[in-house]
Amino acid sequence: MAEAGIPTTAEALARLDMPLVDAMMTQRAIRRVLPDPVDDEIVLKCIELAQHAPTGNNGQQWEFIVVKDRDVKERLARRYRQAWAAYSRFALARLVVQDDSTARTMRAVQWQVDHFAEIPVLVVPCLRLGVREGRLPGFRMPHPAESGYYGSIYPSVQNLLLAARAMGLGASLVTLPLWNLTSARRILGLPLDVTPLCVVPLGWPRGRYGPSARKPVGDVAHLNGYGVRAWLRPLDT
């Protein structure tokens, strides 16, 4: 092992044999990460595995911008701070319940906002779609075309997140740094037919992975239509 518990590149890649169910059950948003560098081979392996996700019509129209330059990260961080300030001021004030879990999440997000430019790698998944596909970048598409649009990038993002989890990398999915699409394109040097959809910060975690707390499946599964709770667990009496 490298210093501070950070694995070597070979050790991290060897961890990709983690059983899929273990990666899924322990995957969570890891926002607090170390500033230590992440080897390019590890980042490119995450992207390689992301490319094996399905896309609409097998178009494979993804592009992945790997951001390591401090100046570019600083410019994205400014946009993130602007969006988070607005979100935390208005949206969070409307939360009916602000329990301990929510408070912990908000503190983790605030840490990420404050240290965004220190995160070693930002991966920005994009779609190469434009006028030829009947879409004008930056314009909101009506449903169901919109769901097909996002469906061509987010499966690859999930692959990337699972790969990061298996190798022990801290990762999360954020969209607030891209709230101003024109600015995001300018910062990243993107042409009009390449649209950034999210940002995945990558770094070695300051904490540890563990089981993800989720509701019982019967609480969220409905049979044939909403409200038919065929698998709802009865309350203990």
C-alpha cells in the first residue's frame, strides 16, 4: 500500500474483481476526498468501463472530459458555489424534516463545494448530440425525447461510479457546477454539439465505504400500478 492507505495503481486495478453485488450494496456518494493524485490509468479504466454501458440506438455518442488543471477546476468551483448558495438558501429551507441524515449530507456537500478545486480529478460526461439529431443544445426537450437523451449517458455514469467504488475511489455525481450551460461549455472548450450532463469528482476517500441505508424494497415497489403494495412488509404489532 502507498502512504496514508492509498493503494498503488496495480492494487486498485486488482480490486475490480469485487463481486458486483458488493459494489452495488456499498456504493454511496463520497464527497470528502484527499487531494492526492489519482493515476491516469485508474481514471481511464473507469472511463473504459463506462463505455460498456448501453446507449440509445447504440450511438455511443459520449465524450468524457477529464479535468485536472487547477484553473479549470477553480472556474467550475465558482459556478458550483453560486448554484449551491441559491439552492441551500431557498430549497433547503422548505424541507419538512431536517433529520441527522439530511444534515450530514448537507455538511458533506458543503465540504465538496468549499474544496472543489482541490479534488484531484473531475470527470465530465458529455453527449455529442446536436442539430443532426433534431436537438438544439441548451434547449429543453419535451418528454419522452428527454428521457432517451439522458438515458444515453447515465448508464455509463453508473458504470463509472461502480468501477470507482470497486477500486476504492471516492466518487459522487453532481450537476450544480453546470447550471449555466453556456459558461460550462466555455470553461471546458466544448463545441455546441457536445453537451455536458454532470460532473463526477474522483479522489481517494477521507473516510470509508460501508453498507448503504435504503428503504425496504416493499416500500417502493408497486404491482401493475401505483399504490398496489403487494410486497409491503406489515407493521410489527
